Amino acid sequence: MSFINHNVNLGLLFLILMTTTMMVTSAVFFQVKYDQVVQEYNSQVSLMDELADELQFHQSALGKVNDALKLAQEREQALRSITAKISSERQKRTSRVDASAPVVRQSVRQNPAGTEVNLAFASRPKSSAFAGIAGF
């Protein structure tokens, strides 16, 4: 029991200094790590904000393209119905024509410029309704 008689003040002072140093070191270490985590979090938040803005932009562009596609499909459907109507009318008209009647071909003559002109079209009078439009 002779170790109890030794002066323990120096030992206690050493333990207190070591404990205090460890606490200060750990507090500084965790503060630095916390600042790094907060900085990384803020950078991730800003990146996510940028991505959200970009996503919103692309969604609006996709919506516009979707609207254009729907409009094009509606137009295509309207054109198909018009085409079907015209072809059915054409079939009705061709079915009315007598298939046994011979086809009469118009003779072709040379005009003064040297090009061939079909007589059926050469003598057609110009319509006054189309006279001002594109040279008709």
C-alpha cells in the first residue's frame, strides 16, 4: 500500500488534461465532420433543385409534344375520313360509267412552240373565278 502514499495530484492533473484534450479534440473533429456533412447536404439539395427544374422543363416540353401528337392524330383521322369519303364517291361514279363504252382518245397536235398539246385541254376556256389565282 505504499502507492497510496505517493503524491497523486500529478497523476490526477495528467488524467484531467488528457480527458480535456480528448474532449476538445473530439468536439473539433465532430464539428468539422458536421460542417462537411452540412456542405454535402446543401450541394445535394441544390443539385436536386436543378434536377427538379430540368424535370419540370422536360415535362412541359413532353406535354407540348403530346398535345401536338394528339392534334396530328386528329388531323390524320379527319384526313382519313375525307379520303374514305372521296374514294367511295369516286367508286360510285366509276361504277355508274358503262364499262362497255369505248374510250375515245383525243388527237394530239403540235402547237407553234413545238410542244404537244392535247386538243381536249387546248380549247378549254379559262374560268373567270380562277383567273387571278396563280395564272389559272
